[in-house]
Amino acid sequence: MAVARKIKTLLTVNILVFVGIILFSVYCRIQDRSEELLQMGRISEQRLRARNGKVSNLVDRQSILQRLERLEDVVYNQLNGLAKPMGLVEGPGGLGQGGAPAALGEDSHDSEGKYEEYGYNAQLSDRISLDRSIPDYRPKKCKLLSYPEDLPQISVVFIFVNEALSVILRSVHSVVNHTPAHLLKEIILVDDNSDSVELKFNLDQYVNKRYPGLVKIVRNSKREGLIRARIHGWNAATAPVVGFFDAHVEFNTGWAEPILTRIKEDHTRIILPAIDNIKYNTFEVQQYANAAHGYKLGIVVHVHHPATGVAGQGR
């Protein structure tokens, strides 16, 4: 009986130990699985947060872009408030975009009179946006060039007498729109004693409100002629580099950097730009073939397509 009891006790102990081992093994597996599930849960939560963050960022970005678009509309509406009373147009779109030929509708009047007065279709110019785009005719290799960041600033001088207001302002808008802000020191408008009334009060009021501090107007008390007018502009300029242009031009993309780079390399250089044509009757931009120029006195460097100009002008 005693032996049977011992055997029974040993069997019971063995069974309990075996069951304990099994239970412990199951517990360990449950713990490992729980850790895996927790880890998977953490990863899923992180992914969900990241996804929500991306969605939130996308929503925020779209919201910001929409606000900027609305702000741009408000700005253009406010700016057009300056141009509209003068019968002019600002902002993108409209006639002549991309340098395409433009034409007036059948309801236009007095175009012949303005042709005779200005030598170009000034009435059409008034209907073309001051911010219109023009083709980029630079050669492919020119578009791939890079330029130093520490270039000198430039003062742009426009000389005019009895020019159409819209043509002058398009020249101003064009140089502002296509010149890096840190390179453009100022714009100087030299009025060589114009007779036109709109080139007095309207021009002053517009540039002072539209470009405060950037645009200066120099008015000659008598007709000085092109060379003396340029000298007056030179005297008013404060930048280390001065560029002289007629007031019936439109500047192209990347016009300033190659000019200023060449002058930075050698300050004795005089830069002669390549100028395409703006047709006097349709304001279509026409590309002129590249040509080389040079003078015996000093150094003249040719730069590809920085500007376009209206043909047929006396100045």
C-alpha cells in the first residue's frame, strides 16, 4: 500500500509539473504575441498619424494656396484700381499675351490720330496689359548658364518725350517683373520736356503709388536731346551700373544677369544688348537674328535678347 501511494504521488507530481511547464510555455507565447500585437499597434498608430499629418499638411497647403490666390486677386484688383481710371490694364491675360499680335475691335475710334502722334498703335497699347508675357528667345545654351550671386546692382534709365503712357508703364512693369529684386536698385524716368498732360500728373501719381521709392522721375525744363537727357539720368543714378533704354521696350527673362556678370568681370566693358522687334501696329514680338557688334574704343559685349523694342521710333 505504501509503495502504491508513493507511485500515485509521484505520478501526480509529474502530471502537475508537466501541466505547469505547458502553462508556462503558453504564457510565454501569449506574452510574446502580446508584445508583437502592441508593436504592430504602435506602428499602425504611427502610420495613421503620419497619414493624417500628410493629409493635414496637404489640406493646409491647399488652404494656403487658395488664400494666396485670393490675396493675389485682391492685390491685382487694388492695383488695377490705379490703372483703370487711366484706361489701362494690369495683371495676366488679355490682348497680346505671349507676344502674339493683337488687334482692336470694330468699336475702336481715333486710332489713326494716335498712329500719327506716336508712330505706333497707342490705342491698342492701352488695351494690352502692362504685365503681358513675351516669348523667351534666348538660345538654349544661354538658358543653361548660371551666374554669380554677388553681382552689382543696376539703375535702369528710360528716356522719353511725348511717349504713350501705357508704353512707358509697360517698360517699367517689364523691367520690374523680369529683374531680380536684389539687382534692381532703381528705375529713373527722364522726361525730356514732354508736352503731353498725362505724362505729368498721371505718371507721377501712378509710379509713386505703384512703385514707391523704386521709380524716380527727372524732368527737363527744356528739350535737351537724347545725349543730355541720358547724362541727367546718369547723374540721378546711384547704382554702380547704369543701363540706358528707350521707354518703348519690354524686358525678357534673365536679361540682367549676363550683363552684370560681364561688367563684374571687367568694369570697363560697355554692354550692347540684342533687341528684338515689337511691331508698331499689332505689338507682336518678332525675333531678330543674333548679330555681333564691336567698337575700336573700349570693349563692347553682345548679350542675347535682354529686351524687345517698338520699331519706328525717333528716339
